[in-house]
Amino acid sequence: MSTPTPPHGKILYLLLPSIDPQVSATFYSEVFGWSMRETHQGISFDDSVNQVHGRFTEQLKSVENPGAILYIMVKDASETEARIAEFGGEVIDPADRETFDILGTFRDPSGNLFGFYEMKDGDEG
């Protein structure tokens, strides 16, 4: 039996700047359903489908104007916006349900800029 070839180009691991890793862990767990675990390097995470992994680090700082924005898929953009605010983040660009893509941007409690994306009915992603 042959060994499967790892997927080339797949995003696997993220180091996320964090002012307070416990606050970040609570935010991503409560807003996006990510799993958290303690490791010898601090708090590590797995996304909600166990495909992207990473950890929070106080050694990196968030930037005001990043060169790229990573979007996180969500079931309901409106609910996600409410949870972002509830758990210490800030919605920067709210989702517009009238456009083709339902997406928006937010800053997490440490100031990192990310996007969120809700798949419309019939959209294949």
C-alpha cells in the first residue's frame, strides 16, 4: 500500500499574535467553534473541521494594515457578527446579504484583521 501524498499548497498552521492567549482562545472557541489545548508552547488550536492548526503567541504583534486577509467560513454572518462583539472583537465591515458573496471583516481582541464568509444557498464555495 502506498503512502498518501500530502496536499500541496493547503494552509495548515497559523501563528496568531495575541495580547492575552486565554482571551484569544475564548474568542475563537466561542465565535468559531475552534478546539483549544494546552501545549508546552502555550495555547494551541484546531479549527472546527480539524484541518488548520496553530497557536497563539505573544511574540508577534498584530498589524493595522496586513498585506493579506484570511477569511473564516461561518454558518450565519449575522450571528457571527453578534458573537464577535460579545466576545471582545470588533466588526469592521459588516456582511451585506444583498451582494453575491456574504462576507465581512473583523478584528479579534488582539487587533488581528480577519474576514468571515457565509455560503449562500446553492453556492459551492
